[in-house]
Amino acid sequence: MAGGDKVVLVTGVSRDLGRRCARALAEHPSVRRVIGVDVVPPRGDVGDVSFVRADIRNPVIAKVIAKEDVDTVVHMSVIATPGSAGGRNTMKELNVIGTMQLLAACQKAPSVRDLVVKSTTTVYGASNRDPAMFTEDMEPRRAPRAGYAKDVAEIEGYVRGFARRRSDCRVTMLRCANVIGPHVVSPLTSYFRLPVIPTVLGYDARMQLLHEDDLRAVLQHCVSTPVPGTFNVAGSGVLMLSQAVRRLQRPAVPMPAFAVGSLGSALRSARLADFSPEQQAFLTYGRGVDTTQMREVLGFEPRHTTAEAFADFAAGLTPTGGHLDRALCGLAARLPSAPDPVDAGRGGPRG
């Protein structure tokens, strides 16, 4: 870290992705010191990151920022799954109340000059009325009413308010596509790790992905060369869900949407995968985002395409089989028979 002058505070370092990103920032030549904060210590090597146990829902985070003379804040502690947070209420507190307290602390700290927020393309939602590609100035076709997507929409609103109040602070919001890679544990990677993949009958979702290495790279880029604004961040190209399943060489079971929802509840209860409403919508309709601003304004180009990111994730998976395979196939056999393929194809776009 010698030679750098930035003091960076990173939230959410108890989770593996946050810990790895904090380590990557600590290794960047523009950074002098990285302080990682979370309610519990990270598991695994943090390298040169200094860990401070702090809950961003508590005003004590302001004291940490002041004491360490932090000039750059990287907010990564937005949680996508209630199970990992201890329930939906705790998840909302950590996401929304935590962000509010962190922004209040940043607002009071004159040393803070740069704020980088890891958001998500989930904020656009997923529906049969979506455009081919969302640009950063577009709103979701259906405003989220609950869950992770609603949290993210609220968080982004608070971040925009902070940017207006602290016009001297450069605020960069990264709407990242689903992050994937060998070390990522998320609703999407848990879904693809199932021994047999349930899909929604008559639909083939479009996916854009971001490799975990490219997430670390874009955060380094934003810390070393801050560019204010909101940016979609994704690897180039689109992967269809059917292509992804074939490349995994795992069996797929097409099911009616209601059956996927019921199965998702069972898998969520068994902690095998998270099938939230926004997850099911994404696996039904998919989502496309325009990344022109990422390349032309932010000045960042991911090293991995969407297909390459998925291939790296898939390379580490082992062959499937076992009781879950049989159970899912048994469930599929008891469901109403599939409609004629022509009807199924027609039903996809109409939703």
C-alpha cells in the first residue's frame, strides 16, 4: 500500500465477496489504508485490511469515519437474501436503516470526498413489459412492492439525496449485473448449483453477468479514478437461461410458474436456494442493461464477457445426481402436462 494516499472504508466485509473486494482495494497503489467494518469479523484472510467491528445501523459508524480520517467510502453491505441476515425484518434494517446511518455519518464528515455504492440491476425489476435494454435513466416497469428490490430502490433514493446535499462529494453508484464466479454465494449461484434446474415453462430468460474479478476491478477503478454518476456494470453479451443450463450439463425440469414458486418456497425452507419473487421474475423474463455509459463515461471494460464469467463459475461444479434430482423429477411428473410447444412459445412473450 506504500505510495497511496487514500483511506478507504468498506462495509460488509464479513461476507466473502466484501472481504475479497476490501483486500483488492488494499492492494491498489492509490490506497494507503483500508478499514473494513461489519457486525461480525470476516472469515478468511483479510490481508492488509484493518477490521473494525461496527454496526452501520448505529451512529457509532460516524466515530469510526472521523477517527480514521476516511476520505473514501465503499458501501457493499446491501444483503440480497433474508436467510443470511436472520429474517426479512433484519435484512431491511441492515439494508435501509444501515444505509441511512452510513450516509448521515458521511454527510457529517468533511474528510469524505468519495462515495462508491454497489447497487444492482435488480432495481429495474423483470417483467414482460421491459425494454430490450435498460439505460440508467429508465425506471422499472413495475415498482417493487417488497423484498430486496424495494430495499435497493429505497437505498438508491437515499444515495441521490446525499449527492444533492453533499455536492462536494463525488458519488458513484454501480448497478451491477448478477455477480458470478467460483467463490460467489448468491441466490443465482445457489440456483445453478442445484443438481437439477427447475425452469419456468414457456420462457427463456436473458442474463447478463459480472465476474467477481471484474467487480473487484471496477471498485478499484472507482476508488482510484472517481467518476460521479450511476452506471450499469455487466460483462458484454447475453446468455440465455437454456444455454446456461446446457453448459452446466445438468438436467432441467420445465414447470408452470406456480409450481416453480411452490418449489422455490420448499427450497428456501430447506436453505438450498433462494427463490424470492424477484428471483423468480428474473428467471422467467430475464433482464438486459445497456453498458455504454460504463465504457464511455466511467472508462471501465470488464475483462470477462457474460459467457466467460459463467464458464469460470461452471468449471468448478461437480456432476449432479441424488435424492434432490429424483424428488424434483417426481414433483414434475405430478404436475399438469406441458402445453403444446407452439402454445408454450406463444405464451412466453405474453407472460
